[in-house]
Amino acid sequence: MVNIKWHLTKFVDIANNKEKLAESNSNNVYWIKFLTDDKFEGKAYLNNINGNYNIDVETRTINILNIEGNESYELYDGDKFLNLLYLTNSFHVSGDTLRLLYNNRMNYMQFERLD
């Protein structure tokens, strides 16, 4: 999970069995990379972002903290992406897929590994 660039592909609502692809998506937007020093970097639609995270691998819990960016207004799913990063409290990695879960693990953002 660490030192891998993860690209957001969709938002998933487990309880309602719904999926929504990220709007205006390309590999250049909606990505996050967790660095080894408990920091992360990424890109919403318009904003470059960075901040801190705390992770517990045994319990699969994660908290994303102190998100900073250049604070321009976001377009498409940029605001949703940023807001859900703050709500994220759990994660699951399987192969080239990362899920950042929130809302008592009833919703998640799904990411795919970028090379």
C-alpha cells in the first residue's frame, strides 16, 4: 500500500448496491500515494494535496489527517474525493486494488494501482 500511486476508479455504496464511476476521470486526477513517513500526496481534480495519515495494519484502520492543498474550488468529484478522505477509517488491499472505507464500512472509494 505504501509508496504506490493509487488512482480512484469508483465510489461504492454497499448497503444500496450502487456504484458510481468518478466523473471526469483520468490517471492525472483523483490519486493518492501514501509515503513511508506517515505523509501522503495526491491530486483531486484541481488541487494538489498532501497531509498525514495514521495506519494500523493489524486492525486495518487508517485516519487521513491535515489535508492541505492549493485551495482552488473543485470540479466534478473533487470535493467528494476530499471530503471522503477525511471520513475514511478503514482500508482493504487485494492485489492491485485498494478500498478506503467509511460510514461504518458501508461505503468505500475503490482505487487501482498506477505504475
